[in-house]
Amino acid sequence: MTQNYLDVSQDSQLTHLDAQGEAHMVDVSSKEPSKRQAVAACQVRMSSATFEAIQAGNAPKGDVLGTARLAGIMAAKQTAQLIPLCHPLPLHKVEVHLSPDPQLPGYQIRGSVATKAETGVEMEALTAVSVAALTLYDMAKALEKSIQIESIRLLSKTGGKSGDYRSPEDVG
């Protein structure tokens, strides 16, 4: 089953709150590990001059795209330390791609994370693209301070009790 909407019924319970309304980590110890994958994306918009400098490899701090890609991968592996109540997960695959988009101008960032675990990797994929975008900004801020990070979103996820999800914009 693929969902494209938020389904909140009156019977649903907020799983990260206990009976007293206090936040706690969800107990997933009774769940069987299963294959889980998530894909997230964002875009980074900048001036044409900044885009051209990065594309030409002329940024003052060096390899902007390679550093941003590596930062995204490393961030996915640290998600449980960054986001409260996230479970630490064994990540089996993390990919981060930064694609030039002259129409923005800027870059489309796409991150994919896979595991075999008791809970999903949506937050890891979202963290990967967010930190890749922040690192791109950091590496290029000497060229331009007005770079914009836009539209951080989940494109798809597979596995788990809630089933599969695919955003209408996920065409890749």
C-alpha cells in the first residue's frame, strides 16, 4: 500500500508520548527487523556567478560538492545523536548526490539510506540532505551569503508497519 497523505484517525496514538504526556523513545524491541529504505531531497539556490564558480572548481574553500556529499553521508550515520528520540540504526547504505541545476541556479540534493532494522530510516535520509546542503552553504559562503536552502522533503520510504510512501513529485 502506498500512501500520499497523512492519515490521522481518532484512534491513533502519539507513539513518542507516554501516559503522562512525556516524551520517550518508542520500544521497537518486539518488532522483527525488515529491509527499510528512504529517499529525501532538497535544493540549494544561489546566484549564477556562485554556481559557475563551484562548477569550475573555483571556490575558496576547495571541493564544495565532494565535501558536501561526504558531510551528508557522515550526518546520516549520526542522526540518533542529533535528533531526540531517534533510534541508533545500523546503516547498510547511504548515498548522497548533488546534481547541478542551471535553471535554479544551484544544486538538487538527493539522499538515499537503507538498513535492515526494526524501524525506518526517514530521519537519516532527511538529515543527510540537510547537512549536505548546510555544508554546501558553508563551503560557498565566501562567494555569496544569500544562498538559500529550500524544500527539504521525504520523497519515498519502503518497509515497516505503515507501508510504503511515495511523494507525487518522486520521479527518480
